[in-house]
Amino acid sequence: MLEGSIFTALSGALSLRRRLDTVANNLSNVSTTGFKANRLNFDGVLSEAGKSRQSGPNDQILFPVIKEGFTDHSQGALKKTDRKLDFALQGAGFFRVQTEDGEAYTRDGRFHLNPDGTLVDVDGRPVLNDNGAPIELSARDVEVNEAGELFVPGSQAPVDRLGVVRAADPQQLEHRGDNLYTSRAGNMQPAENARVTNEHLEGSNVNTMEEMVHMLDLQRSFQSITKAMKSIDEAYSRNAADLASPGR
């Protein structure tokens, strides 16, 4: 019984530690433009002893394990910046950018023009149009319509169009760092319902108060489990001492 208890407590402690790490990462990105919070789902798994036909109901041990991780892709609040090359998305979609490892996707619309007139993201990666080519602009004084079409002073027609795409299943997207995603399935398609606006940025969708409450609850639970593990270890030691005593 004690053996099952220590492993159950250890499994719970490891799961709580993973949740604490996830909440801490969310809180550290509360001010990151376009950041989407990470979440974890948990499940209970019976030990092999518990699944055995010969074992009784008291032998069943339930281990808490992480079932899966997922990203909360809900909309973040838009913040006005009055900067022409700041872009925000409303609705499901991502801007396309070119990296050294291929195409990636982001909600971070802090764009700039490099000396060659190419539109780049905050880290200097080219922003792509709807055909997958880098966008070149002759001026920073840019206007955009909701479809992502770009206009510069004096142009009656759009000079280019931001590439905005979505994934059929957003949970198939993988975080690759630098606030970027890549697609495992490779089935990105035009985000027809996403709306683009400039002079705005999308904030993180992390709810600071909610995450702080989660962190405090998790810390209390973690402390309780570690105390339980200490008690179980002490019980092991007492049992071992009793067995080693003369006359037993």
C-alpha cells in the first residue's frame, strides 16, 4: 500500500511541476505581443496492477498524468499604437514570415522596413504576401484595409497584400520560439475571415489574475504532496526499523 502511495504522490508532484512551469511561462509572456497562453489537460491512468484480473479493488492505483498540451488561441485585446507599420489581426489567422528554416507564422505585427524597402518583422525576417513572396514598400506611411491590402501615398490600387493564413486545426501548430509557429500538417490556407488593421497591436491573451490564482493553488498543492511524500518516506523508515528489531 505504501509503495503505491509513494508512486502516486510522485506522479502528482511531477504533473503539478509541469503545470507550474506552464503557468510561469504564461505569466512571463503577459506583455508579449500576440502571445497565446498554453494549457495542459490531465488524465488518470491505472497501474498495471490495477488492470490485472487477479488484483482486487484495493490494489488499483490511479496515477495522474499529463494527457496533452494545447494552446489557447482566443483573441487578445487590440492596443492602439499610432504607428503605421504596426499590424493586428482580429479572428483566426497568422501573418506569414520567412525564416532560415522555412515559412513560419506569427500574430506579432510589429513590422519595419529594412534599408532595401522589404517589410520585416521585429527580428528582421521578411514578411510574406499572399503569394509567399517578400513584401517591398516604397514608404512607411502605409494604410491597410481589412483584407490586408497595402496602400502607400499616391497609390490608387493596392501595392501588395499581407499573407494571412490559418490552420485547419490550430492545435497542429507547433511553437518554435520567438513567438512563431510552424505547421506540422502543412495545410495552411487563406484566413478569409481574419481582419487586418494597422496602427494597432494585439496584446497577449493571458489573464494575469487568473494565472496568479492558478499558480497559488498549484504551489499549495505541490507543498501538500511533498509533505505527504515525506510522511510516506518516514513510514517506510519506521517499518524497516521495526522489521530489523530483534524478536521480529
